[in-house]
Amino acid sequence: MTIRVLLADDQALLRGTFRMLIDSTADMEVVGEAANGREAVELARSSRADVLLMDIRMPELDGLAATRLICADENLAGVRVLILTTFEFDEYVAEALRAGASGFLGKGMRPEELLDAVRTVAAGDSLLSPTATRSLITRFLAQPERSTPIAPGRLDALTPRERDVMGLVALGLSNDDIAERLFLSPLTVKTHVNRAMTKLGARDRAQLVVVAYQCGLVLPGTV
């Protein structure tokens, strides 16, 4: 199945570079380009893209506001937003994750990293494994004044095993890592992750991490 990709960046040259890279790949195609956040929202509704590569700083409507609008629209539940940023340790990235983005990439990434990221996000996973990302989430999402409080009781719907798995997901562990730590199969871990996302109304793995921090399941500095 071909992954439909939407590009949102105010730099035409950068969009063109991404388009050439993506369109040269057999399993992907660019279905639209937006020069600002408002256009990104409109094209997300009309193009039915699978993945939206979203810049943060754009005119008219920035990428953060556009991400909120897209991720809050039930009709766009299938659109995954992947944030592109110049600075990986950027407070706006954490805000974008809270808004519903599935992860982020620095603009200095290698071409193969971008393509792998698009495939990862299109599959419903998130880019939250690197230590740098965990550090960013710990720094911003765990600060009460920056987070939308979520009652700890929300986790009552989870089984003890689902809680365990969710906590490890929030630490950035992959399914294989979690399986090894809990003596489970990767498939069983994936099932627990999917059930936790369904019960908590999380769009994807990234949102599961957000909920874990906001509910206090994982605390700042946890290793």
C-alpha cells in the first residue's frame, strides 16, 4: 500500500527536496504541499494523507496550532502528524506532542531516516525512543504548569499488565525491549499497547506517553 504524504513548510525549496525524495520511493507519494498551517489543515481534510510532515514555524497559522486542529478533528483520525524542527530540544515539540503529533524529527536527519520515520508513523507507531526525546518529554510534559491535568483514576480501566507495559512505553522502550524485560512475546506487548491506547483514547504511542506522564504513571527522572 502506498503511503500518502502531505508536506507543510514555508520554504518551497525544502518542500521540493522532500517531494523528490518521497516520490522517488516506491511505497510513498506526495499528495499535496502547504506553505502555512492553514493550508495544511485544509489539505489534510481534502487529500486524506496518511502522514503530514509539519514544520512548526510558519506564517498565518503555525504548525502547532495546525496540529491541534487536525488531531482534534475526528474525521482526520487517520492522519498522523510528524513534526519537523530545526532544534530537537524545542519546547514547541512537546506542545505538539500534547496536541496530538506522533513524533518529531530534526531537519538535519539523513534521507533514509526521514523515509523510515514516515513508515514508522504511518504504521501507527511513534518516534519516541531516542534518549533526547525522552528527556524533552520529561522536561516539559511532566511540568504541572505546562500540562493538562488528567485524573489518575483514568488508568483504572487498564489491567496491571497494561499499566506495566504503558509505563515502559513512556520510558521510550521498544516492544522488543519491553518483551525482554517482562518475559513476554513482542506480539503480546503490542496487544497490550493497542488495548491501552483504545481504553485511554490515545491516537498512537506518542499520546500514550503523554497520558502516562500526565497521570503520574511515570515521573520526571525515572530511568
